[in-house]
Amino acid sequence: MRFITFQSPTRVGAGLIDGKHVLDLGLAYFRVFKRPFRFADVGDFLAQGALAQLPRLDRAKCFSDPKVILPRDGLILKAPIVRPPKIVCVGLNYRDHAEEQKAPIPERPLLFAKAANSVIGPDASIVLPAMSEKVDPEIELGVVIKDDCSRLSPQEAMDHVFGFTIILDVSARDCQYGDKQWYRGKSFRTFMPQGPLIVTPDELDCKALDLELRVNGEVRQKGTTANLIHGVPELVSYVSQVHDLEPGDLLATGTPAGVGVFRDPPVFLKPGDMLRATIQGIGTMENGVTADVGPRRH
């Protein structure tokens, strides 16, 4: 299944996409279960425990009901998980990325966090902060957690994965390396593009997916999840030993080689750039780049 968060002319909600049509899950649940449902995004759908009721929907019947389906072309796609409870990222998780910076291969996952409100969706702009001149994007496979879970074994981990999405882990390298820790450099506004949808594991095997990031048409990164040092089950298990996981938590699994800071010469984002991130089986997400000219909020 393929889940989206959509904005129509009249509402924002969680949906299932099938070809040219989107099933509005809030309206469909109201029709079937006879009480009001509102899902602000896919994360809200998970947080409300609505996934457990999904098998009770006759999806073929719902997709033939004009009162609960919307034309795909008339919708704006938002980030599927607008405000994740947690964003947990993994550094140096592709062998070629470790090699390009002459770093040792990590024996265990190197975890760091990004601010939950750094998320933006497809077609939204990455805003270059005034305090950085070295902003650098990285394409990553994103893993969305399905339910409350803790202390999982790798064998149990995939039972708690809701699906996969595309993530851009954007970094202000001068802030990241200047601080000697990563939170600020990774957490500026708009530094977590996510989307365009979430694909569930029954439709997508994450073991060997091609990833590609283009900037202004030029290929910057190209890799495959077959080269992950620590695979998805191991990562989910490892993070679950640290703290409890919740519905809608987002795990960024690392990036392949080709990031701008390690190129010769280094290359960073500038206003007007256009990013195109593609992961096999999920699709493509595009994001432009603008300078920070927004007003201060008090």
C-alpha cells in the first residue's frame, strides 16, 4: 500500500493512493465505521491506532465510491509524517561514504537526532540559513515505525515497520563541524524534506533499492541499500534498545558517497538550486532552494 498526506481545496488528510485516485481515509472510515474520523496526516492515522481497522475496509469498494475518493491530480502532497515524535538518524552507514571521508567503518550504528519541526514535504523549499555558507543535502531511505515497541530483536524489528519513504538529511556543515556535535547543523528550518509517500513492506523489499540524488540535473549521489553497513532490522532493533519507539517515529538510515562537503572542490547548495531525490520503488521527490528572507517570529 502507498500512503500519502494530501491537501485538497477543502481539507488536509491521510490517504491511500492507487493510480490516479486517492482514498480519503477519514471519509472512508466515517462511511464504514459510522463515526467521525479525522486524520491530520499519516502520522496521526498511526497514532490513533487506525491501522488496525484498515483490514475491515473493502478497499475495492471504497475506491469505486465517489464520495470517498479524490483525483490525484487535484491534490498537493505534504510530508507524510508532518511532525514525527522522533527523528533518529544514522551516520556513516554506507561503506563508500565512510571511505570518501577516510573514516573507519563503525562497529555499531552512530546515532544522532534532528528537530521534529525541520520536516517539509515534496515541492517545498529548503531555506538556506543566514548563519551558514555550507549547506549540503544527503539522500536517505526513511523508515517509519508502525506502533509502540521497545527492546526489539533484529528478527522482530520488521514487524514494527510501517513503511519506507524518501528523506533528504540536509546539513549546515560549518555549524555541524564547528559545534563538534551535530544537532544544530542538522536541525535548521526545512532541513528534513520527506516524501512523497510511504510504501509498506508488503510492496517493497528494502534490501537492495537504488538511490539517486540530482542537483540541477547533475548526479551527486548514486548508491544502493544493499551497501548499508547496518541494515534496517539491525537499526530498528538498536534504536529500540535506547528508547521506546512510537507510531510515526522516523529513522533515517544513512547516505551513500557523493555528498558535497567531500567533493574536490567541495560544492554546497545555493539559492535557485533544484534537488531531485529518487529511490527505487518509492518514487521521486523534488525540492527547490531559497535564501532565508523570512520574518522573525516573536
